[in-house]
Amino acid sequence: MIESLLVANRGEIACRIFRTARRLGLRTIAVFSDADAGARHVREADEAVHIGPAAARESYLNIGRIIEAARATRAQAVHPGYGFLAENHEFAQACADAGLKFVGPPVAAIAAMGSKILAKTRMEAAGVPVLPGYAGSQQDLAHLAREAERLGLPLIIKPAAGGGGKGMQIVRAAAELPAALAAARRLAESAFGDGALLLERYLPAPRHIEVQVFADTHGNFVHLGERDCSTQRRHQKLIEESPAPALPEPLRERLRTAALVVAREIGYVSAGTVEFLFDGREFYFMEMNTRLQVEHTVTEAVTGLDLVEWQLRVASGEPLPLLQSEVRFEGHAIEARVCAEDPERGFLPSAGRLELLEWPQLPSVRVDAGFATGDTVPDCYDSLLGKVIAWAPERKLAAARLAAALASTYCAGVHTNERWLRRILRSPRFLEARHNIALLDGEGAAEFAGSASIDSQLLVLAALAAHAPPAVGGNETRAAFTGNPWDLADGFAPNLPAVVASSLSWLGRTHTVEIEYVRGLPAAAVTGTSAPLPLAGVRCDGTHIAASIGARRLKARYLLEGARLQLWTQEEHYELALEDPRTHEFSASAATGGLTTPLPGVVVAVPVAVGQKVSAGELLMVIEAMKMEHAITAPYAGTVETIHFARGERVPEGSALLELAREA
């Protein structure tokens, strides 16, 4: 068995591989860029080597630096993980040249599947079903256009050297063809360094089915079942499951057999995945991923096997631990990819410090994570934070368990997609296995959008959390706001009603909540102009808030950070701003061009200069106060005479910011 292992990757897959390596007694070695100096995979390894700047091409894609790191740490083997250099045959060759075991397939097998053109031609000759298309060597755009016309529309254009959906162009109308070919060529050259293109008949709504295969150096081949990866957005997988639901058993067996034909045809070794498209009647070979897949976890869940351990044993020269007849499948498993992206803003990637990242701890639920509370999510790599996997004896229960696990996932500091994924898992189309790769295209995605409004009683719960007394240490749950009266934010004043008013802003709209206290306990709440609602049984432990509001009992997870309140229910995650009443004065002053600040703050921009003529309403200065930016605009046309503060300077409350001479 290998004794020392360098993982040429980062994030959750590096942590995942280290977990098995530690169990087997291997010495583990991480590599990291400037952006990952404090990352979880670095902390979990026995040793770690810095390999360059944040840019992937200068670190995780730099073959020379990774080989140097392996030599410097006396590593015996290198595991590429997935992504980066995992399917780069030059990297596998460099490892071999350096005397390192490459935990993956032979160089020739990686190269054979590296070109979609060569792979498709070879598989078609081996009798594996392929989509009609063009995979020829004549690659000038004019010839490709003629082949496209011969094939008919719709069709899909793919970079021959690509993967992961990058660079693909779908053509539905003849007028789109020239621009699509040109764009595909540019993207193929820039992303993969190879402008060769493949044309295929486009299936608008197929299912994506893949088969996990494994082979050793002794001539043994097995499949470990299939996975359905049809829940995708922009060709990126989001939810994967095993086994594939709603497949006729004869077709399932044909798929598995075809995958083994592919593996044998190229002399495969180690873990690999053969991907197919299924149109409801027939399946078609798409490509082979010559590496461990992100979604290998669901295969592990239904087989009880550790695929990373199998990889390490095969790389050490051992035979496969099981024959095909000994592989057993039990139950159903589903995985969801939790990513740092904002579903409410077009899935824009989100980066920054994780103020909170709490993963679920539930029966039959597994988490493979690359990040934890306090870690920083860099903006230069993929957005995957971790994967949540649920197993159950049958599919609907597995979906329910995974939905519950995602509801118990809490993240603050960056935007995440777990509540959005939960809505997909609970949808009838998914539960009835009527989904395909078009589920999230176009208007279909709107079905899973978050709420555009917030329940008034949740606003009451948020206000209670914002004014909760300090948490008790340990695991004790504090009852209804009892304890030291000096800890209570109950609005007490002699001879006056004890009422605390809160202004909570969400999605640009401000909501007012008034909580009335009686003898230090919340007794009633009013939101906006609604009638008072009785409050009872308020309990708070510093992380969870619960209360009976009117006839309902509500509870939520919360995190209070200064003027920001994060509130999580099972269905939604709300990020609310607690508005100080003085910010209204600030906003009113800014709106009328007031040149003094009622709040202390910091100058973040001064776009004008002394002597400059400005128009009424023109921006003069931007102040950051209460974690918000406030614009100071000219109340009238005039000339800037004096600027009292420069960018970066602190502004005391009530300070004059500028002097503006009114235009005659």
C-alpha cells in the first residue's frame, strides 16, 4: 500500500481524500495557493506546501510546481481529485516521469477520452450507441457549417477537448449557426487550447444517466451501478442520485454493459464514469470522465464501498476488492451540491468570510465539506462549499431526508443555494421522476424561486431575536427573557408603557414591529398597522428563537451581527437590516442634499474637487455608516468651495462635510 499521498487539489475533494488516507494510515500532503493559505484542506493535512499565487494557472494548474511539492515532501503518490489537472494526460505523464504513482487511469486512457471526436468515433466502432453528428478531422468553419446543415436542427456544438459543459453552443435556427460556430471556436481555443469542434443532434430534454466503472491492472472490470444527474443548471450538475429512477430493468442492464464496453475498449484502470443521454427510448454515449466524480458519494452510499480506498489499492497494484457478482446495491441515495452563489440574483458567485457555516448532523445523512465557520471563500475558484448526501431504503424518503438536512444547513457571510435546492427536492416533478436536464431552463426555474414577501409573524420573531437578552453559557436554554433586569432590552421607562420599536429592512422594504413588554416579558406585538398579536412562551438560547405568536408557534435559527440579522426557517433564509432611527434622518438629509452627517461614519468616495461646478442632485460625497453607504448630493446648483474630509477619513456625528456656494 502507498504510504504517503499528495492531493493536487483543494476544497471538499481534498478533505474527502484525506479522510480515507488517514483511515488507511497514509501520510497526507496538501498543496495551496495564496488564496487558500488558511483553508480547511490545509489544516487537515499532515503537511502542506505553498505552490503559488491565487490564479489557478500559477498554482493548481502548474504541473511543475506540484511535482516539485511532491518531491520536496517525499510523496509516493499523487491524487488529482477532480477538476484542475485530473484529466490532463500530460500531468499523469509528468507524475510517471518523476517516479510518482498517479492515482488514476493510464496516460493512454486519459488521452483516448480527452478528445470527444476521437472518443465518439472509437465508441461508435465498438458498437456503443452515439448521437448522429459530425466528428471529422476537417475543422474549418465553412465545412462545419455544411455538416450542420446536413444534420439538421436543433444541434449542439461542443469543444472536442472540453468538459463540464464549458463552451457548448445550442443552435435552434439557421441564422444562429455562423455566430455559434465562431463563438464555440473562440471558447474552445481559450478554455482548452484546442479549437476542434464536435457537432451532435441536440436532444432538448433528455435525462443524464452515467455509470460508475472500476478496473485494475489485473484485467478485472466492474460497474458500481448508475446515477441520474439530470437536475442541472447551465449544464452544471446540482442534484445527483443512485440508482437512476424510472428506468426499465432491461435498459438499465444495457447501460451498465455498454459502460463496461467503453472501459475495456480503452484499457481503463481505476475509477471512471461513462456518461449517456437518455431520450426516453434509447441511450447515447456522451463522454467518459477519467477521474473520480463529484457525485461518487451516492454510489458509495448504495454500495457501502469507499471508492477512494479502491483507487488507492488499485494504484498500489492490488486487484479490485470485489468481483461483479459480489457487488451489492441497497436503498437509494441523493446528493445536493451546496454552492456559494445567490439564486435570487441570477446565481452570481458569492465570496467572502463565512461568519457561520453549520452543516447538518442527522441520521443517514453524510456531509463532504471543504469549508467551515471562519473560513474565507475565495473568488477565484469554483463555488462548491460542500455536498450533503442522504440515504434511505426508498427514493421519496431519501429526498425527504435530504430536504430536512438542507433545512438544517446554515450559512452567513456569503449567499448559498441550499434552500433553493430544497424546493427542487420537494417538487412533484422531481419526486415523480418526471425531471430532465431542461427542468431549470427558462421559465421552469421560476417554480423554485424564493418568496418575495415575508410573513408578518416572522417579522415579530425577528424583532424578538434582535432584542433578545445575552445567551446563557453552555447548553442551557434561557426561558422567556428572564434573569437580570439589566440584561433586558424591554424598553422600560418609569411611568411609560414598555414598548420597543424595531425597523427591519428586507429586499429594500422597511417593516416596523413594536413589542410591548409586561413585567419584563414580551406580551404583544404589532406589525405595521395590524392589530396586536398576543405573545407567549418566548424562548431563546442565543442561536434559536421560538415563540407563540397569536395562534401559531414559530421557531427559527438566527445570527445577529451588528445591524444585520440572519433568520432561517425550514423554507427560507432572510437577511434583515436593523435600521437605527437616525438612519432615516441621514437618508432624509442625503435626499435633500444636506451637507452634514447626523451619524458618525467613514468617507468612502469624494467624486468632486474644490472649485468644481455642480448641478442640483449631483453626487458630492459617499459616507459609510451603520454598514450602509449614504450618498450626499448637492441641494442646489453651485460651486464646491471647501471639502472638509478626504476619502478614508472618519467623520464625527454632526460634522459639516462640504461648503457649497449657491449659483447666482
